[in-house]
Amino acid sequence: MIVQSLHIYPIKSLGGISLTSSKLTSRGLFLDRRYMLVDESFKFLTQREYAAMALFDLELKADILTVMFKKQYEDKISFSIKEVGKPLNNSVQVWESIVDARHISDELDDWFSTRLQKKCQLVFMGDDNIRPVKPKYIKNEIVSFADGYPYLLTNTSSLELLNNKMETSVEMDRFRANIVIKGNNPFEEDEWTNLKIGNHQFVTPKKCARCQVVNIDPKTGLSSKEVLKTLSTFRKVENKVLFGMNGCWMNKKEENAVIRVGDEVVLSVPN
């Protein structure tokens, strides 16, 4: 098995960026879900309620993050990822987590609010803003603004099987994974517990339960029920539809650790 592709989603629920390599951090791939849009109650916004969030494309060049709306490259805004902003007076909510965060700028808030037609703010998770992973499946781990875990891994063979069962095939971007692995067999990831990717040790403590976001075409923002409906016919367990594995990186003391497309992936036993 090898790493087929790598992806980050710097702003939660907006478009992703494909990479050939990425720095590993305790919270996930560098910059992944470190930003998030929140409403006036400081609660997170996602495509579940605002499908138009799928229409924001992102581009990262050096330290500049550019956000474009509806693929109209003249309708864009840029900012430096070195601008960490100021601490918010209020904590923000992502699922059940209440987390301290930082506010970047009023200009960014106005730009996003206009295009979403929803008053919102862009917030950033600073290095001192700690959000623990729920300890039910793994303890002493932290996560960004991602739904629950630092890393999401998927298997290309599993997508191939799903597409064979659907009238219209879909791409892996529906599943918003960080590490896409070219596997040997469909859903072999169900049995993964410990993986070595390149020189880096990962654990996969929990299967990923999917929601209606996988029904949204990231190219158009339009939704169809086919993906989740088809998945539920053969991947439903205890009322949850499963695709992919949640993961954590274990070599936290390793400085400047990098994962690359093409890295070998082997099942392993942690040191």
C-alpha cells in the first residue's frame, strides 16, 4: 500500500488543498481545520446546514492563504497564515467541545458573511488553544476544529467498490480525507489498528461515521441522496454509516516530521 494523495482543509467545511507533502502535527496535517466560521452565537458552521460552503476554493502559496467563491477567481480574499489575530472574548463551540480561539479580522468576517448571506466570523485555533479528543477510544490526544480526530484516512479500493454499486460514480473528495491510501482490498481499513506510513507511526482507533455532507458535490454545492443511501445498504452498523478511519499520529517528539505522496504504508506494531 502507498499514500495516493494528501489533503488539508484549512477552514473547516470549505474546500480542500491537495499536497505532495505535509508536516505532521499532533492536531493533524499542518494547517488542517485550524480555521473555522462561527455564527453570532459562536457556534460552528458546516455544509450540513450551509451547502454553499462547498463553493469556497482555497489556495496556499508560501504563507498566503487565498479563498475564492464559486470558482470566480476575481472574487477572492487573501490573508497571511502568520496573522494569528487576537483572543476572542467568547469561547467557540464545535460539536460538544467549547474551545478558546482567536479572531482574525473584521474584513474577513464581512467577506464571508456577504457570500454566505449569514453573519459569521472567521476564528483561528492558536497553539495555546487546546481541544482534547474524546477519551472513549483513545486518551491524551488533541485535535483541531476537525469533527473528532486529528487525521482521517480512506482507502481507494473502498471507493471503487462503492462506485460499482452506484449509478453515478463520485470522487474521494466527497469524503474530505487527509490521507488517501491506495489499498489492496475494499474496506480492509476496518481491521487497521496500527500503521506505519513512511517512518511515522499512526493508530486508527475508530471508524468514521458519515453524514449528509458526502451527498454534496464539492464542485457544484448540489446535493443528491445517492451516496449516503448506497453506503447505508452495506456499511450501516448500529445506525451509523461508515467510511474511512479516524487516526492519530504517535511520533509526537519527532521534529519537522513530513509525510509524502508515495510513502509506503504497512500494518505494524508500535514500538
